[in-house]
Amino acid sequence: MSSGGKPRRKGGHEEHEEHVNHERWLVSYADMLTLLFVLFVVLYSMSNVDKNKFAELAAGLSHSFGSSSAALQGRPAVLDGAGQTTNLISIDPGVKPGDGGSGTAGMTKAQQEAVARAVQAESRKAASANAKAAAAEAARLKEIENRISDALVKAKLLKQVKFTIDKRGLVVTIVTNEVVFAGNRADLQVGGRKILDAIAPTLVKLPNNIEVDGNTNQLKATVTYYPSGWELSAARASTTVRYLGDHGVAKNRMSAVGFSDTRPLIDPKDPRSITMNRRVDVVVLTTLNGEQAALLPSAAGADAKLHTGQTTAQAQSAAAATETTSESTTTTHD
């Protein structure tokens, strides 16, 4: 400025100070408030559940699963446009999902019963599916038994092998005695090699994994070539696995386990236990999940007990006899 108080001129124009905007923070502040408002609107909308709609959904599920529900008792359906008053129940934000602290707590007894029926119906549906899977698997394992028995009959060795279907799958029990392994030894005898020669071709074609279990009897005899029955039983199982591997069964499908005398086949007090509990079990492992596999023994019926193998011809004959009996019964009732 000059002494006269007039603005200085530069190139014939007045020089002004640059204008500074001191209110730019209001824009960011407004954006933040808008976002917070949206957030609380969303949280509020999520914090309320339409109790009537939830109960109607549960009743609809119950009806779909085949059990009686409130929907069959003249109550409005979800899409009937009844226009009844909507009741809202608040969800406790401090309760974690699945901890039992919410869910049906705010429902009436009828609504809770409808939800319970829907859950029970779903459980029955799953149980039915598991039972069907177990029955189909038991039938498939029985067919494997038939094929192995066919081969053993040709080799005249069927009496040397027993079968069982348990939750693990098909158990092929080879009574070792002196036929398969000599006393205190894990070297296959000629008789043992013949039995495995008959079994191996069927095992090669299966998709199932194979577990071989070695077992000793309960006699506290001195183990000459091994520290204890544990090593002896494991060595016998390993020898069997190695022999099956040499005859075409994939090594990555097999495992060997030694149980010593901890898993007797029959009561140690039984005189037969001395020979029967001294054995090797070749287990064709089931592909079912745990819940389905647990149903295998009941699905197998009499085959869940230790038995002599049934050939394919014997199985077909038994099936034909059963069918004839069923037809005769039907004719009698008619």
C-alpha cells in the first residue's frame, strides 16, 4: 500500500490477496454424518425379525417334510395376503448365533412345536438316507464275499476262511494256525499263499482301501523270534500286505496293523480260541461316512456274525427261494 492508503498497482492492475476457504472441513464432516446415518439405519433394520413370518416359514418346512403343522390347521399361509398385524421381536445383540440364547425363545408354544417338528422331519429324512446307503453297501460287500468264496471253492480252501460285515466293512478272517504261519514265525506257509492267491484277484479290482490286521492268541507262550506278540502280529500283517502287493493290489491302498492278543475273535475261555484268535483279518474298508458305516452291522443282518462264505450260486439260490416264499404268501393273502 502507498502512503495514501491506495492498493499498489502492478502492470496497471490492482493486486488482491488470495482468498482462502476455511470451511472445507464441513464437506468431510457432512459425508461422515451421512455414512453414520446409513449405518444405523441398516443396523436397525437387521435388529428386528417378523415373528409371524418366521413361524409361518417353520410351519411350511414342516409341511414339506411330511409332518402335520400349523399350516394344515387353517392358519394363514405366507402368501395369502391376510394382512394381519405384524409383531416384531428384537434380537439380543449380545447373543452369539448357535449358543442357545435366542431363536425360539420369543415364540409361542405352538410355534416352537412347529419348529421342532420341522427339525425332527429333517432328522428322519437324513436317517432314512443313511439307512438306504448302509443297506446298499451291505449288499455290495456281500457280492464281494460271494466272489471271494467262488475263488476259494475252486481252490478247495473255503473252510479256511470266515467272513463278517462290521462297521469297518467286509472282514475276511484267515485262521493262521499252522496253515498260514508257523508258530512264532511271520513267514507265509504254502497254505497261506494259496489262500491269498485266491483272494488277491478280487481285491485288485476293488476301489476300496484294504487293511490287514495281525492277531495272536491269548497264550502267554515265549515269542522266540520277536520281542513280544505286538511285533509278531505286526510282522504277520506286514508279510500279508507285501504278498498282496506283489500280486497286483496297489500299495497305496493297503495298511498293516498289529493287535497282538487285544482283539480276540471269540471268548478266550472257549477252547477254540487258541486257534481262532490266532489269525489275520483282511478288511475291505467301506467308503461310507461314519454315521452310515455305523448302520452296516444292522443292515447286514445275519452276515454281521462270523460265518462261512456264501458263493454266488448259493446266494442266487437263496434269493430265488425267498422270492418264491414271498409270492406264495402274497397268493395266500389274495
